[in-house]
Amino acid sequence: MDRQYDPQELGHTVRQIVVRGGLRKYYRTSRPGRWYGGISTADCVGCNLKCVFCWSNKPRDNPQTVGIFHSAEQIYECLTRCASKYGYRLLRVSGNEPTIAKEHILELLTLVDRSHYRFILETNGILIDEEFAKLLRSFRNLQVRVSLKGTTCAEFSQLTGAEQAAFNCQLDALRNLVAYSVRCSVAVMVSFSPQESVEQLKLSIEKIDPLLASSIEEEYLILYPHVIKRLEAAELKPLVAFTPDGIPKRLKEW
């Protein structure tokens, strides 16, 4: 993994590549998905983290050469067409980090707010400052799902290669969202985390909002072939992981 980096700075660099005015790069404009009981998904290009466990491969690491620019209107049309076909009520942008293209995602949320659909904004939260959270509070059809990368600053840095201090930006995002009454939830990658670290994080989140702490979603590593290669290169072994077909693997099995 590269030397430690600042995710804020990386986000700015990637934004110059994947954002062009109100357009954003996508490598897939719609697909059906089983998550959340069924959701229509568009996959964007470009992230401000380099998580070792990320399932996104070429789109994350090659933003210059992967993807096509689309407007918010185009993505909305693709998402709703897919949702209508499969009877979904939920929409999302996944694949990389949606908040890198701030104006684009806000425009997309505006379109969703005029419909009967709901949007789940999946994000690492690092770019959700107080100003961003204040803007998000106006959307009635929005749920923000902040995915924490590990349970401690050291764990975060080990898993992402980023500066340890950036872990606190994720917690700050939760504080900002709660402060502006934005509907939100928390997910945590716990495949590499001892139970005592998980419990300590829950206590920290409880200080932000007891309701958030009571409903934390635990995420586990999926062992795609390219993810295994990254893990081996980083000399990391998860405590618990799953194969793509859902079979659990524990440390002793590696």
C-alpha cells in the first residue's frame, strides 16, 4: 500500500478527473441488487480512500481510463427505469465514493425528492462537513449510510493506508448529520477488529447518538480474487470473512 495520504486531498485530486461541471463518471448506470430487500444501483468512478478490502478494482484505481460522464438526470432515468422493472422503491449510487461529486449528488437527490423513490447515500463520510450536512437536511427521501473503515484510528490507517486522523472525520460526519437531523445509519467493517475494539467504538457512537449505536450494521470482508491479492500484498489477514457465495472463513482457515 502507498505511503499514508490525506483523504481530503485525494478526494480533491480524484474530483478533477471524475467530475466535469455537473457531470460525473460512472462505469455502470444501473443494475438490480438484493441489498436492502431490493435496490436499483448506479456505480460511480473515483474514491478518496484506498481500502484493502474494497470490491471495486479497476474503477477505483484507474479513474482516468474507466467510465463515461453522465448527468444527474441521465443517472436518475437509468435508476428509476431499473427500479420500475424490478418493483424497487430504493435507489443508490455505489461502486466508489458518491460525495466526491457534491453538486452532482445534490442534483440527483433533488430529482429523487420529487418522486416516490427513496435514496440511500452510501458514503465513507469523510467529505460530509457541517456545510454538506446542512444541505442534506432538506431532502425528505434520503437516508445516509456512513460506512466506517475499522473501529480505531490505527485500524482505519492499516486498512485504508490513509492518515490515522482521518478516521475521526468519519465520526465527525455522524455528528454533523445528527446535528442537522439528517436521517442516517452506521455500518462498520469489523472483519479485522477484536471484539473489545468493536465495543469501544459503540460507546463512542453512543455519545453521538444512542439510537445510532443501538443499530450499527456490521460489515464483513468478501473474498473476491482481487481482494485476496491485495490482502496478501499488505500481509493482512481478517479474523472473519466470507466467500462470494456466503461461506464464512475464519483466521485459522487461512
